[in-house]
Amino acid sequence: MCRPSATFAVWSSAWLNGAAASDDVLDALLAWGEAHDVVAADAAAAEAFALPLAFNRAATPVQLLMALRSQGAKSFQLVLPVPGDVRGLGGGGPFTDAALRAGDAVVLADLGFGLVPEPIAEGLVRWTVYSLSSPARPEYVGLAEAEHGLTDAIRASAGALQALDVASDRPGVRAELSAHLRSRPDVDWPAGTPGRALRVLQRAEEIAAILVVASTDDPGGALSASASTLRAQALRPLSDAVRTARCAAVNEAVRVFAEQTAREG
């Protein structure tokens, strides 16, 4: 599943590099909303991308794609920030605030801009383009490192939860996991997306589902406030590892599409 920004980053990269059509990008975004529009958060972004400012009539995703091509966009980086971890956002300011609020964003490091998707009405997602207050270059994490991070975090979290006695089996847990996995948007990826990146994404999604179930109380029961806090602390490394793995997989796919075009050129 990942997030809307992941879909946009990979599909837009595939389109820019000749591996997908613009309609493919638009179709992929439908997993996140029936309609999408685009505005600029500031005058510099509005001028660079020929977009209306917020509170004016919004532009279309097609206009954004054409602007990205005309600006010479080469790469995208997925960022999944949380409070306390805003790496890759390029400092504070409106973009950082919006990215934290949404929980995901696309950084156009080579252009000095960022994109944030936010649902603003039933079935409508608005993408806002922000000028970055300072250069942003998310750190590179390879797929192997991300996979090892997931494995290590699983071990650490399992041990911590057992120590807290909140990892015991509960009736219906498998059904809860299956229901959560079925409820996720059905997201497709472009042909040519690296197989290993897809496997890392799949594993991250499965672990994310486990996190959702592990973070909720056993139906009919409830943890004390202190036990709930300890549980959240125990699960935090695993949640961080899932975010890292998602970003690593998406950013690797973007890199592969860009390098394919460079080799062909």
C-alpha cells in the first residue's frame, strides 16, 4: 500500500523516463481518491510550475506532470516524516509542517521543491507544491540495509513486547490481520519496477499490518496508560524500520527508472 506520495514518485518517474504513459500515472492515483488536483503554496512554486496558488481554482495532475517535464525533473524521493524525525524535509517551514501533517511527501531535491498530498473532501486529494526553505537530500538507504533493519527491529520489538507481557496470542488475531490487509487500497506498480523493491515493500506492508493489530487493545480488554505507553515505545523501532524500508524501496525504484533512461541515452 505505502502512501500516495509513493505512488506518485514511482509512476511519475516511470512516465518521465518513458516506462509509462501519463494515463497510467493518473490511473494509479485513483487508488487514493477519485479525483486529484494541484495548487502551489507560494509564489515561487506557482511561477516555476505554472500552477495557481492555494484558494484559487486548482490545476490538474496532468498540468503538474507537464510542468515536471518542462522543469527537467530527474528524480523523486519519498519521505515519510513523523514527529521527532523530519530528515529529508530540508529544514522547517510550511513544507515541513504540511509533510508532518500528511505523514508523507515527495522531495524534488534537484529542483528545490516538495509535494504534499492531503485529502480535502470525500474522494478528493489535493497536491500542494512547496518551495523548500533549504536544500533537501534524503539520506540514501540501500535495500539490503532496509531489509536487515526490518529483521533486527522485529527481533528487538518481539523481545520487548514479551517482557511487557503484551505479546500473548489473542483469539481472532489472524482474522484481524487479514481484514486489515484486505482493507488497504489496491496499488499497482509500473512494469520494470525492481523485483527486490517490490518484495521489500510487500514485507513492510505485512509488518505494518501487524503493527496496527499490536497497537490496538485486545477486543474486550484495555491496557493501562502506562502499559500503553510502554507498548508504543517497544513498537517504535519496528515502525521506524517500516518507514525506512518503504522509502528505500520506492527510492530504489525511482533510481532504476532514471538510470535506465541514462543508459539508453
